[in-house]
Amino acid sequence: MSMRSASRRDFLRLSAAATAAISLRDLARAAPRLATGGLERRRFGKTDMQVAVLGFGGAEIGYEKTAQETVAKLLNAALDAGLNVVDTSACYIDSEVSIGEAIGARRKEYYLFTKCGHVIADGKRGEDWSKEGVLASVERSLKRLKTDVLDLVQLHSCSKDVLEQGECIEGLELAKKQGKTRYIGYSGDSQAARYAVECGRFDSLQTSCNFVDQECIELTLPLAKEKQMGVVAKRPIANAVWRYEKKPDNGYHEKYWQRLQDLRYEWALGEARTKEGPDGPAGTALRFTAMQPAVDVLIVGTTKPERWKQNATLMEAGPLAKELEAAIRARWKAVAKPDWTGQT
Ligand SMILES: NC(=O)c1ccc[n+]([C@@H]2O[C@H](COP(=O)([O-])OP(=O)(O)OC[C@H]3O[C@@H](n4cnc5c(N)ncnc54)[C@H](OP(=O)(O)O)[C@@H]3O)[C@@H](O)[C@H]2O)c1
């Protein structure tokens, strides 16, 4: 979508909003989001959000306990360069607090997505999918993120059984009704994600999508598109597993690394691993994910201040050549094993 059509649509939306007498606070929140920048913007499903196609994933800064000074530098530089989606979770250690401290004062410039269901209390990690648990988690996130309203709260990868039982969805629906969050979503994979899309109660889906994790491309993305859901691609650069010459110690990265060895994509192995620019492994990985059906925003995790701008520049090259994308899909279809399901 061109910047011109996005701006025009926003202009019409704001005019309509004015006649419908929406609150001044809403207008103030919407206006700075017309910010310019070279990166493509996409309408997030049928919501009113126009998202820059590269967002920020807040797990790494939490788990790596990145210094506050670095987080502030990273997020402020990215906002200056066109970032407008920040995704985090109640359970990414202190990620929410860190984001709130770093950019809470610039809240009008970004859409804020968080997740609930996994909690840390008294140093212990646990899950709470009750209605009260969901509502309490949303309240906690509001405080930690220094905001009075969230743009999106997502259930953080509960099972299909928990979704079917439904209490957690009711909790989220209530949070939306109470004005604590503008939209609600599900974050997860495989059959649970399929159920979340089918049930029709969510505004968005966040799911793993990358060159070594392609189950979603047929299982959930086409239906999500049909239902006009916003789609967030998580793990969108496949944890950059081409970085590892040998099997990584990091258990979270190990499965993807093993899949890459089996898939043997030539652009991500051997000497090609060090290639830079949009046709190197990072550029190819990001551009592959960004061209999948329904994908609106890629939330790459990083602890490095310069990374967001670097990745944005790679993505400005646009979609991969059709033949390369088809080859990546074909290799997957030929090699993927039945247990290569979407990885949380
Ligand atoms: N269940 C869930 O809901 C769930 C699960 C997983 C993830 N998520 C969300 O998705 C986000 C992203 O997931 P993720 O961080 O696991 O995966 P990812 O974004 O695919 O990978 C992040 C890793 O890639 C590296 N990287 C980024 N750009 C690079 C580049 N151009 N060249 C080389 N390395 C690069 C980063 O290292 P540097 O620090 O060196 O940049 C980081 O180690 C998370 O932050 C979280 O918000 C949600």
C-alpha cells in the first residue's frame, strides 16, 4: 500500500471520527501515527491500525536482561526511524517495565501489544487462564507499561483445550469492553492457532512464520486473511540460526538450526551465511516472511541498538523474486517432517 493511500485513508478516518465526535484523546493518539518513513505500512486486519511492517519483539530484552540504557537507546532510535509496533508480554521478565521506562513518554507514537496468561509471582512462573487472572494481568501490564490503554492484548499460547473452555477469552473480551485494551488476540501455533482463527472471537493472530517454520502458511494464514484478522509474525527471522556453525547450546534455537541443516537452503549455509544486504540470509529471511499471506508485521527480537534500522533497510527491498519464494516453499514441502509443527 502506498504512503499516499494510507494517508488518505487516515484523513478520511479522522474526518469521520470528528463528525462522530470521538474523544480528543483518541484524535491525539491517532495523529502522530501518520508519521512518515521508508518502510511499508499495512492495515492491521480490520482494525484502525496502520502498522510499519517491521515491529519490535520484546522477549530478548527481557530474557537477556538488557541494560536499561541500551533499551532506551534502541527503542528511541527505532521510533525515530519509523517503528510503530512494540510487542511484549507480562512474562518476559522485566521487558514491560523496561519498555515503559524507555518510551512511556512517547506513547502516542506506537501501538503497544502485550500478552497475558503466563505470570510470574513471588519469583515463580505459572499459568493462569481464569477470567480474573486475565483481568489482573492486564491491569499489571497497564501499570508496568505506563499507559492507560493497550492497543492489543493476546492470550500467550494457551492450549486448544484452554481456548475451547473459553474463560480466558471471556476475560479478554471483558478487558476490551472495559476500555483497557482496544483489540484482543491469540498468540500461538498449530492446531490451537487454527482454533483461535476459526472461533471468530479474536481481532488478531500472532504466530511463528519463517523459512524453517512454515506450517502456518497453509494452516492458519489464508483463513486469517479471509476473516480480516491482523497477523503478527513472531520469530520472523528464524532466530537467525544460520549464525551457528555447529548445533547451538541454546535449546530455543536448536530445533530451527536442525531444520535448516535438513532443508539445506543454499543462501543460509556455508559462505552464503556471511553475505550482507537484502539478498543475504537476514534479508532473504525477512523478505520471505513479509510476503506470506495476511502477514502485517514482523516483530524481530534484538538487544542491539542499530539492529532495527539495519533490518528496516533490508526489508525496503520488498518481496523476494517469485522463483526464490517458490523454491523455499517447495523445499519445505519436500523435506518437512510430520512433527515440524509451528514452534512456540
Ligand atoms: N509464544 C509467543 O507468543 C512468542 C514466542 C516467541 C516469540 N514471540 C515474540 O516474537 C518476538 C521475536 O521472536 P524471537 O526474538 O524469538 O525471534 P527472532 O526475531 O526470529 O530472532 C531474534 C534473534 O535474531 C537476531 N537477529 C535479528 N536481526 C538479525 C540480523 N539482521 N542478523 C543476524 N541476527 C539477527 C537477534 O540477535 P541480535 O540481538 O544480535 O540482533 C536475536 O537473537 C519475541 O521478541 C516475542 O515478542 C512470541
